[in-house]
Amino acid sequence: MRTLIGWLVGAGVLAMLAALGLLVSGAANHAADHLDPPGRTDPAIDSTPDVPADIADVFAWYGPDTVKLALTFAGPSVGSQPAVYDRDVLYKVLVSTAPPDDTPEIVIRTRFGAGTRPNEYGVRFEGVPGVTGSIEGPVETTLEKDGVKARAGLFDDPFYFDLRGFRETRSTGSIRFNNQRDFFAGQNDTGFILEIPRSRFAGGNGTINVWATTARFGGQK
């Protein structure tokens, strides 16, 4: 199981928000979990990494009326690689709306399944606040129910990071970051995003905490 804690911030992942027709501006994001733990997800260490269960990032944004929650995984991969959908992996986005911060009041569960035709996949979201039953339908499609929008599919990796500069900084002890270098440029993640009315996160002091986990049914392959 992978766990990643994030914070509600006012920033945007443009590629993912564009899929829903949304753009939000604001402060910086706090997120990262690629290849963690290395013993189960890093191909340099594990010869059979559990790619579908490897969280990339979790993001949260807010606007005047809605909160957007996004989870990416199974990446980064080169642009020619397809999305990764595994029916045996359960993805959870957990939201704490009141103290204690590590106890979720909201648990959104997401799973994928194969369709009847080749390369056809569907997604199901359960536990979405204010939604009766589940939101389900084909991937690469914006789904709407009870005031919520949801979409799952392949996205340009939204995380911007100079990995070369990080490694040089670590090895030399001198800051070597270059904001013109993005290791994740041109690479993709599989992921999903939900847009939910802000009123459904009411409670506590107005601050929410967001994190995510993955779990594989039957254990690691």
C-alpha cells in the first residue's frame, strides 16, 4: 500500500483540468510519491515492479464553489505507452474535514474494469460525497452525476521537477536546480480527477487534509 499526504491548495494541473473544462490559479502544490517504496515499485530495484499500484502524485485545488481532487499513478511513462488499468488495484482518496487530521470523514474508492471489446475499460467511483450510489462509465470520458464531474484516463504528467539538478545538488552539496529543466516533460501518468461542490466538505475549521492509498487484491504480483 502506498500513502501520500497532500494539502488543499489553490493551484492547477492544466492538462487534467482542461479535460473537465476547468482552470484554477493560486499557490504551489505539495505532492510526490513516484517509485515509492522502491522495493516494490522501482524497476531498478524490483524486477517485477507493481506499476499500477504506484502512486505518482495527489493534488487538491479549490475554487469559489468546488474542490478538485486528482490522483495520478503508473508513471512516468513515455508518450507512446498506453494508460494502465488494473482491476485488482483499489485506489482510495481520503479526506479529513475535522480533527484529528489523520482520520478521514470521506473515503472515495476507485476501481477499473475491462469492457467487452479489446482495449475497452471502465471506471467506478464510490463514496463520493453527495452522490447516490456510484459514478461509473468509460475511461477518457467526463462523467457527471449529482453535481459531481469525474474523469479517468491518460494525462501528461503534471509534476514539474528538475531531477538532474536534484541529483547534482545531492552529490555536490551545492544548489544545482535549473527551472528550465523538467524531467517529467513529455511523459504520462494514468490518473483520475473529481470536481465536487465545496459544500460537501463542510465541517471542522474549514481546513481539509487529503491523502491517497493503493491496495492490491491478492497481494503483489
